[in-house]
Amino acid sequence: MLGNYELNQQYANADCARNTGMMPRVIVLKTCYHSMKNYNYLVVDPISREAVIVDPAWEMEKIEEALLDAHASLSGILTTHSHPDHVHLAKPMAEKYECPIWMSKGEIAASGFDAKQLIAIDGNPWTVGHMLITPIFTPGHTPGSTCYLIGDNLFTGDVLFAEGCGICLDVESAHEMFASLEHLKTRLTPEIRIFPGHSYGKPPGQRLAQLCKDNMYLQFTDKNSFAAFRLRSGQNLGKMFNFS
């Protein structure tokens, strides 16, 4: 656990970056493997040039080219959850760049994911360079799914898309997903930009306020109605993976 001084200093460093207009830069990387299409995000601190990559998968060269173009050094890997299309490059990149992989304790316990550089995180924020990284636990798609808030940007993996939310396996996980989405709606400001792991047409970086208007999964007011819709019969599984 961080002491109060350390945590206050982290917030002070982040506020300093905000006040000087040096907010984190988000580089959007669309990566593909056959029909799978993922969004990886390189987040760069413009002051220190340190960077983190969110859910690296499929195309190592594309990520490394982005690092070179940004004149940045990779300081860590953020994983929203343990599904293969979100951790595909986590281990090789951690070994090559000698940097940590961050994943929630709950996700590690549920998935058995393991790596030499793996760091289990709880709810405490930490800094990379001048960037404050705040994990927000959002179970539902998986037991330990986690979103990451960096500046005014939220990286949501398969929890929240511009057009929907992640697959839930049963009623219990759908109830968890409903609670997670409600938590995001109440915790975040409307101006926060949402960067999901996949897109069904809308580009990453939509504001939460727009999603609250357009995304049907953010309209429900009780967990049972949400679960009934999320788990409804007749859904086309092919369309669930028809990423843009």
C-alpha cells in the first residue's frame, strides 16, 4: 500500500502536468490477425517520454514503430483482462523491454495468467513519468476486468464499447457488468474519452456523454432488465466479432 505522502506526490505530479498543458498523448493503433481486429493504445508522457501500452496484440512492428515515432521508451504494459487477444504480446514485450505487466489480482486468480514481470494490482493508483494511472475494477466480462484512467482518457478493454458492452457468460456476470457500467457512469465526468479494445464502427475516443446518449447498454436502470437484454436469445454470435 502507498503511504499518504507518496500518493499525494503522485497526484501533485499529475496536476502539474495538467496545469502546464502537458497531458498524456494517446496513440491509437489498430492491429489485426486474420478476422480479429483490436485496438492497442500507446500512452505517452510528453514530459518524460515514458510510455505504457494497453492490451498489446498481433503486430509487434506497428507498436515499435509508434514508440520510435513518439521518441518514447516503454515503461509498462497495462492489461484490461486476460483474454488472448488482449495479452498476446504482453510477455514478449515485457521481456524485450524489461518492463512490468500490470493486471488485477482478481483477473490473475481467475485466469491463472503468469509471467516473470507480472505485477498484481489493487485499487491504488501509480505513476509512470508524470502520468497518474488509476485502475478501476469493472468485473462482468471477466471476473477481474479492469479499466485504466490516465488523464482524461479511459481504456476499457471489453467492458465498454462505443456501441455496446462486452459479452457476459451468465446472469451473475451480467449483474456484475451492470454494476460496473453504473460505477463508470457515476465516477467519471462526461468529458472523459473512452478507448475500447474493439470498434463496431465508431472510432475510439468518443466522450462518455455521447455514449450515455447512444449506447443502449447504458440506458438500463436495474440489473435484471440489463441481464435479460444482455443474455437475450437469438443474438448473432458472428456479429459480436464483426469488428471494424
